[in-house]
Amino acid sequence: MISIDEVKQRIESALPGAHVEVRTFSGNDHFEAVVVAPQFAGKSLVQQHQMVYASLKDLIGGAMHALALKTVVAERDDEST
């Protein structure tokens, strides 16, 4: 069984600086994730999802039966420049 924390950590490791929220539904092998990351800028929705799925590829179809995913491009902080 995989934990919410492990799913979150894997996504954050693959997308440094991303804001990730993960929860389970319908048992402990169905997950829902919302990922807000600057790395998504200029990427299609499919490419964004592929970036997240790549971080979980060895889990999907095994310990993780399903993943409902929402990706959002992070707004850049103009005040930091």
C-alpha cells in the first residue's frame, strides 16, 4: 500500500517548487492530486499530466489503481525580480 505522503513526495521531487495536494477516495489505491507547478508553463495539458505520471510510473497499475489529476500552471512572482 502506498501513502498519500509518498505520492506527494514523488511528485514534488520530480517538480521542485510545485504545490501538491493529494487525497484518497474509494479506498487506499485511488488517489486524487492537484499539482500547481511553474514547470507546466508552455506545456499542453497532456504534457503536464505526463510529467506527473512519470514520477509515479512504477506505482500506477500496481499499488496505485487510479489517479484523478488536475494540473495548473503556477503564476510567476514578479516581485522577486
